[in-house]
Amino acid sequence: MSHNDRRGFLAATAGLGLVAIAPGVHLMQVAQAQSQRAAGQPATKRQRWGMLIDTTKCAKGCDVCVSACATENGINETVADPRQASQWIRKIDIKDPQSDRQYSLPMMCQHCAEPPCVDVCPTGASMKRADGIVLVDRHICIGCRYCMMACPYKARSFVHQPLTQQNPEVPRGIGCVESCTLCVQRIDRGRLPACVEACPEKAMLFGDLEDPNSEIVRRAASAATTQVRADLKLNTGVRYQGI
Amino acid sequence: MSLVPHSRAEERLFYVLAAVGGLVVAIGLAAALHMEHSGHVVTGMNNQVVWGMPHVFAIFLIVAASGVLNVASIGSVFGKTVYKKRAPLSGLLTLAMLAGGLFVLMLDLGRADRVIIAATHYNFTSVFAWNVFLYSGMFGIVAVYLWTLMERRMNPWSKPLGLTAFLWRLILTTGTGSIFGFLVARQAYQSAILAPMFIIMSFAWGLAVFLIVQATMFRWNQMTLHPTVLKRMKNLLGLFVAATLYFVAVYHLTNLYFARQASFEKFLLVDSEFAPMFWIGQVLIGGIVPLVLLYLPSLSMRCGSLMTAALLIVIGAFFTLYVFIIGGQAYPLELFPGMIVSSSFYDGQVAQYAPKLPEILLGLGGVGVAFLMTTVGVRVLKFLPEDDLTHLDQAAIHQGD
Amino acid sequence: MRRAATLLALGVLSWLTLLVGPVGAADGVPKPTIRIANEGACIAPAEEMRRNHMDMLKHQRDRTLRQGIRGEKASLNECIECHASKSTGSVLGKDHFCASCHAYAAVKLDCWDCHQPKTGFKATGAKP
């Protein structure tokens, strides 16, 4: 259990964020992610990519983000048994039995700072990139599915059959485990994840959790945000508002 | 080491058995190839129940493999002559079942063709990776241990090696239990009691397997088990079964104590398809009936009772693991405690799993591997436990046999 | 008994020989057909590529995936761009770039279990 310093990032960045909200300092950051990283440069710890999802804007029955993800990542295979199908992102409908309050939200890999999938992976195929994106290195994934046992969010899927229709930018295939990559192929080129870009309600905010001037940090400083299964202290990179 | 002379009938029986074992292994391999080629789509496993029947078989074989070594340990480490005579057979069974379990585990991998990566890339925080060490170490230690037992010049080394093997197997079963014990995400698993529970279970299951194999070998050789030996082994088996039941009770009672676990326990023990498997399969068949057979005075001193009890314990073991592995995964993950959730990915629903033929055949293939190795082993080398009937109660009399 | 075994062994050997193909020609096994759809400069001379392409790709894959380094000299997708067949758009298939040579060298490839072997392929999405 290292990186405990990260745990307090919201508290710390909140303070910085407030300082940074001097009028006029933060302009034109909303729609565009960070600029493209230069060729040959590795991802660094100076950034940590994350997402803030406003569930009050997320409409029940809308699954534009799910479709956008499927298109971007080439999740197009037909699987006879739907229980064996891959789902990188899914909509969960939630109802509070006490109050009858209902809401809906997209659930995907939460890109934990302390990911259990990475801890349990026997070969190191499950990995966290320096900028916080949790990925599967399919070159050394042996398909044991231990990470799927360990993930509290059911974020991972196992590819049960041979695939041929992959997106050239998004390799995925039989016998390996996969999950949301935060659209790493887009992020590295300075673009937003497909789901974030597609959301008609602008309910998903993507950004750098380490950057005190980023929209996501400023929003987190002003509104109550929640981590799903916060009791596990995984320090998730995806956070929710309005739960 | 001496080769054993065989009669013609024995010869024929051996080839029949070897052929049967070989066939089961071949079918298991074919099933694995089918899974490898078509993908796990041909199995009943899915993205909700990710570990299925192969893991039930594999974990049974691995846990029982470590448990069966106890017979040797009691002989070598604690110096009991009766058990010393049985140490070679016990070591052989350990190797055979460990090989069978790993056969299943490796061939079930999504990328079984890349299994070598498990040996070239280690992630040291992974309990699985520790187990790769523990299993391969176990093979080496037990193989050398067998050598010290069977090669007279090496006999003096059998005690330290027996001790090493004993300690190693304790760690190994702890490791196997910890595969589940460290899973914080799932309500069924995250518990420190799993490691000791697996050790106790391995004692019971291993001894049961040993007794079945021993009884079979004795029957073929027209030998009968000496009543003193029978009594000792039956009492030991009963003790292990009772201890297993105790641990199972503690595991579930502690779960019931925590409010957030209560609904899981209700699911497993009352509401689901796993409830009858638990009560009838695990508790009754695998626990209470064997205890009655082993301890009821009118039954307990019959060879048949011991054999039946051992068989029931093995059957109960499979129920135990099915309830534990499949039942533990079937209960929905609680992402939003107290809420009613639904999604296209079956959130909030009990996961369904129906094993299909390939995964069952693969599991049986692992049993076949263990069977084949044992059959060949007992034919080629001298593994039959031969008790010194006249001196059964005197220890350490056989220095130079 | 021994005679039968010898005959069997000879039979198996001759069958294997047939499988492998015509041996005894001056060149040995027929050379693979290497057609390069888009002629032009590769990232290194052909000799070096033949010898080292696997190392280049392997190191690049680890750097790109695990460290996030983009825009490297070696890239599997770039290989495909130049070397895919004009007719099928793929580097796989009997006479095409990757497959023919790897069949010749008897080196199994599992790149294509995950990577797209076709050039300019556009994946469609279907909501699961």
C-alpha cells in the first residue's frame, strides 16, 4: 500500500483549485483535453487522468456513451450467450428503496490508484500506466481471470471467442481480459475519450486530476463527489456527483 | 530401488488401467484443445462466473495433493512407523495430484499457449505468482523426498526432507486458500480464516484419497489392513472431518455476525441452488455421514465403512468447492449497498452458471493425469505399504529392510 | 516384431518427408513469396529488418503500451500499411507478407489474435 499521498489529492488540489479560480485565469479548457504528448515522450506521474460523472445529468435509458465506446473500440462481435459478451462500459440504473429516488450512471473501469487487478495479476499484464490509466498488456496476459475475481466493479471482461474485426488502434482478442482504457489511443493524441465526447448531456468530464487548474479539479473542489466502494480505499480515478 | 515382479493377470490389469487413464487424459486434452481453439465460448463460464468447473477440479486436486503428504509427514517428521511405511505412496500421490491439478489449471487459461509467461514474468504482489513458486517447489521437494525414502543410502536424509516438505505444504495450502482470502471485492472470500480452513480441508481430503488408493491396492494384492492400522487411520480421518466442519461453521457464523454479510449467507445457505448443495452435499455427505461411519461402534471397525467414508468425503469435497467457488461468484457484487440496481451486465442479479461438457472433461482429465501417474508409479516402483504385522506396535524396528 | 517396427518407422519417416515437401532440390525448401505492395524505403535495410524486426516490434510494443510512448519508428500498424497485399488488404493469407515468410520459417505468430491484419480497416461498433 504505497502512494498514500495520492489519497489526499482531492483535499490538496481543492485548496490549490480555489486559489486558481482567480477571474479570467481559466479559459477554454472545457471541451479540449490536454495537448498531445510529443512523440517519444512517455506518460508521466505529473498527470493523472480521471473522470467526473454528473449523475444528475445522466438520463435513464440513454446509452450513447456505451455505443460510442463500442464504435471506438471495435466491440462488435456477436456472442450467442450475452453473459459471455464484453462490456467495457455499461449503464446501471439505481433505485433507492427507501425514497424511491432513481438515477442512472455509466460504470466502467474506475482506474484506481491502488488497483486490485494489478495486485493480483500473476504476470504483471494488469498494469497501471504512470498517468494512472489501468491497462491490460495482452502480450503477457495468460487469461487466468484472477483480475476479474478481484475487481470490485465488474469492470473487466474476458474475450470468449476469436475476433477479426478489431479497430487497428485498439487491439483486443481471444483468451485475454480487457476493460476500459479511458480511450488511451485518443488521450495520447490529445483527444477526449469517446464516451465523454459523445455524451449529449455533457455529464462526463474528463481531465487531469493532478492539474489544479483543470476543470475536473475545480469542479471536485466545489461539489460533493463520490467514489464507488469508497470503503475499499482504492482511490478511484472515476468519480461521481449526485449519488 | 527394486522393480516389482508381476503375474500375467496383474500385467494385463495394469495395461487396462493405464489405457483407461490414458484415454481420460486424452479426452481432457482434446477438450482443452477445443476450448483453446474456439475460445471459452464453448464452456459455461462467462463474465459473471469467471471460474468454473475446471477450478473446482484443479483446486480439489491441489488441496488434496498437499493433504495427502500428511501421511508421509506423520511418518518422517513425527516418527510413526505405521505411517513411515506409507510415506512413499503418500509422496507419489502428492506428485500425481499436483500434476493433475496444474494440468487443469494451465489448460483452462485463456492463453494456455503462453503459459510459459507465468514462469518468465512474475508479479510479486500476486498470490497467484507465489503459488507458481510454491507448486514448482513442491514438485522438487517431494521428488527428492521420495528419493530419500526409496534409495536406502539416502534414507538418513528423509527426516529433514520430510520436515521441509511438511512445512512447504503448509505454506502451499495457505497460498491456495489465500488466492481467495485476499479478494476484497467479493463478500464470499475476503477472510483470514480461509487459509487455515483450506489446510484442515486438505488434511481430510488428502487422507481420504490416500485411504481409497491404499484400499484398492490392498484388494488387488489380496491383503487386508491390520486392525490397528485401520483404527489409527480412521480416527485420524474422523478428527480431520470434524475439524473441517468446525471451520466451516466458524466461517459462516462469523459472516452471519456482520450485517453486511448476512444477506450473502442467507443467499448461500437458504435461498439459492447452492443451499441444498451446502447442506446435503457439503455438510451431510461430506461431513456428518462419514463421521457416523467412522465413529459409530457397530460400523466403525469395518474396512468397508472406512472406504465408504473416504469416498463420501471426496464427493463432499467437490460440493464444498462448487458452493465455495461458484456460489461465491454467483452472489452479485454490491457496488451501491442498499440500492436496487439493474444493468445490461447483470448487476444486482444472481449470476448463472451451467457447466458444459468441455470444462467437465478437462477437469476429469486432471483426475486422469493423477490416476495414470499413480498407476504407473505403483507398478514400476515399490509403493505398496507393507506393514510389519508382527511388530506393528513397536516403532523403528525395520532399520535395514 | 522388430521388422514391423522398422517398417513402421520407415513409413512414418517417408510420410513426414512428403509433408515437408520436395527435398533434394538445390535450394531446399521453396523460398517464400515476398511481395511488397507499396514499394519504398522501409525503416531499415531489408537485411536488418529480416533479422531484427521481432526485437524492434517487441521493444516498441512494451514502450508504447506500458510507458505510453507514441510515434516510435517501429510500429506494427505501419508495417501493415506498406506490406499488406493490394488484393486482400491483409498481411495474412498464403502468399502475403507476414504469413508466407512465417510459414517458411515455421514461426507461429499470435499478433493477429488481437491486432488487425488489414490496412485501413475501420471497425464498426455494435452495442453489446
